[in-house]
Amino acid sequence: MGAGPSGFYAADGLLRGSSVSGPTLHIDIIDRLPTPFGLVRAGVAPDHQGTKAIVRQFEKLLAQPNVRFRGNLEIGRDKTWDEIIAAYDATIVATGMVLDRKLGVPGEELPHVWGSWRFVAWLNGHPDFRTGPDLGVVKRVAVIGNGNVALDVARLLAKSADEMAKSDIVPEAGAAIAAAPIEAIDIIGRRGPEHASFTNNELAEMGRLSRAVALVDAKALEATAPADDPTPERLRKTKNLDTLRAFAGNTAGAKPIALRFLFHTTPAEIRQGEYDLVVTCIGYGGTELPKGEGVFAVGWARRGPSGTIPTNRADSHAVAQQVLAWLKDRVPRDGVDPLPPGIDAAGWQRIDKAEIAAGAAEGRPRIKLTDWASLLKVAGG
Ligand SMILES: Cc1cc2nc3c(=O)[nH]c(=O)nc-3n(C[C@H](O)[C@H](O)[C@H](O)COP(=O)(O)OP(=O)(O)OC[C@H]3O[C@@H](n4cnc5c(N)ncnc54)[C@H](O)[C@@H]3O)c2cc1C
């Protein structure tokens, strides 16, 4: 259940591990959306097409004869967990975790405060999030959080239309950002730069934006990477501090947008007027998931909202081994096909083809269909 990276990697692990003798495995990969790939499509930033290229590996799985995709089938809406669990020999819960976490401060409910998921899902064309913030009035932006999602949000707001030309950002979102009168973007972290969880490539990219100058107060950078961190973490943090020191040498006013990193700053209250847009990038929560015999969880649904796409591979492969061990001692269920009719891989490929064709006309990788009616219509042929 769930056609994001962890679901696909679980299917991959099952197929790799089941090549030994035994009954043929049949895998249904089910998602509530008409489109597969979870956060690769709806979360990963639209200007990072290299990261999104992972879907080519997932497409190969969809082409396997014993793997089926079923979109537009939501657990909770179309089926209950109990029905799914009863219908299959094993169920893998791969439904992710994307409810925006709350800061828990007064003012958080003001209309100019956006959770990062709602914001990113909008510009990535998720059909449940078709309205974005009113950017026509936005001069000052606060991005709260010190992880890569905060960098994504700040970068996407800072980039020029030219820099976004080869992206698959939803055209309306791209046009709204390009026209916004943004002058300042503050990236706000409650701890010091030595604790930020930015990866260095993403941080360094903030120094190469055409219309924004990255700025940081040199005084905030007296820290060093914590000595008790494991080596790769210490290296990452040391590199980040070097990158930030370079930003400290930049000149405010050198480019139209000031992109400031503010450390040791904890928002106590959000007021009207201080910022025109506040985007909180402080992680995600989820809903209660089923447990029981023959039920396994992978990815963000299992581990919580941390880890990149590759993290899910090892995790899902390990769980796939447990699933295979569970299946080994079972008499396979037979009888009726448990999968109700709906959007299959061919339906998704019709959406894919239509989006790529629309994009080609404008030199973009794709232009997404963003409303349920169009997605269902195109998928249905
Ligand atoms: C904004 C953002 C940017 C990111 N950028 C990067 C990046 O650049 N590089 C990187 O490596 N990682 C990135 N990540 C992390 C990466 O996206 C995750 O590690 C990965 O997507 C988690 O995979 P998953 O399969 O567990 O969950 P998801 O990708 O969330 O997939 C879950 C799937 O389950 C479906 N689903 C949910 N509920 C139901 C239901 N009730 N019934 C049926 N289906 C359901 C959803 O529609 C979805 O397709 C980013 C994450 C976010 C939030």
C-alpha cells in the first residue's frame, strides 16, 4: 500500500529474493493517487530533475509481468485496512507520513503561515493542493527550519524564471513566484549552524542563485562540528560551516533578494506584518497505521519522516526479506483476484505521456495534470 519509493523498493526486494523455487509472487502496488512515485513526484523539488530520475528504475518494476499498479484506490475511502489485509497473503504499509508538524506558537493559524508540505505539494501539482499562497503581496519571507526542505522552499522562491525553465514546476506556481515582489528570505534555525541538517550540495547551491545573495552573520559561525559525531556527519558539518563562512563574505544588496541564514532563533509567536509569508519546514507526522500478522511497514510509514530516497532502499529490502520469510510458511491464498478495477500502469502511462508531450512544447520535462478530473480522464483513455 503506497506507491512511493519505499513501496517500489519493497517490491524490488521481494522480486529479488523470490527468484528461488516456490510459488510465483504476485505484487499489487496500490496508491490513493492516479499517479505513482509518492514524494518523488509531489515532494522532491521540481528543479531537481536529477533526483526525480530515480523513477526510471521504478518504471522497470511496473513492466514486470507479476507486478500491477492500481491508482485512485485509497485505504480509508475505497477499502478498509482490514479488507486489504484479509485479501492478500502479506500487506506492506508504505503510505508515508506527510502531515505538517506544528510549531506550537500563537499565530500559527494565520493565513500567511504555510506548512512546507502544503506549499511544496502545491508547486509540484499534487491534486489535493491546488491553491498556493497569495504571492502578489509577498516581500519578506520566513522559512522556519534547518533541513533540506527549508533550503528547497527558500531556493524555489528565490530562483528566477530562467533558472526554473527546465523544471516541472506547475506553470501557475512558477508564474506567481516569478512575479512576486520578494526582497528578503530568512532561513531561521533554532540551533547553531553546526547542528543544521542541510546536505552540503544543497547548501552550496544557495550561493549560486542569480537573483539572491546568501548572507550570514560571521559571529554565528564561530562554532565547530561536534567532535562526537560519526566521521561522515562531522565532514558534512565542517563543509557546511566552510560554505556558510563564504556566504558571510557576501555583500548585502549585491542581488535583488537577500537570503539570510539566522541561527539560534526560536520563533515565540507569529504576528501579522513581520513577514508576508511564513513557511514552516519542521518535519511531518502521520496517522495511526494497522498492525498484525502478515502486516509489515516500510519507509516513512515505518521510520517516521526522515531519510532520503536511497535510505528507503536498504530499509525496504530488509523488510522484504521478513515478508518472504513469513510467506514461506504459508499456504498461498487462492480464489478471486483481490484487486478492484481502476487505474493500472497503462493508465498512468497515458498520464505520463500527456504530461511529457505538454512539456515538450515548452522545453520542459513535463507539465503536470493537477486536477483529479483531468488525471482520471486521461488515465481512462
Ligand atoms: C518536500 C520534500 C522534499 C524531499 N526531497 C528529497 C530529495 O531531494 N532527495 C531525496 O533523496 N529525498 C527527498 N525527500 C525524502 C523522500 O521523498 C522520502 O524519503 C521518500 O519519499 C519516502 O518514501 P515513502 O515511500 O516512505 O513515502 P512517500 O513517498 O510519501 O509515498 C507514500 C505513498 O503512499 C500513498 N498513500 C498515502 N496514504 C494512502 C492511503 N490511505 N491509501 C493509499 N495510498 C496512500 C501516497 O499517495 C504516496 O504515493 C523529500 C521529502 C519531502 C517531504
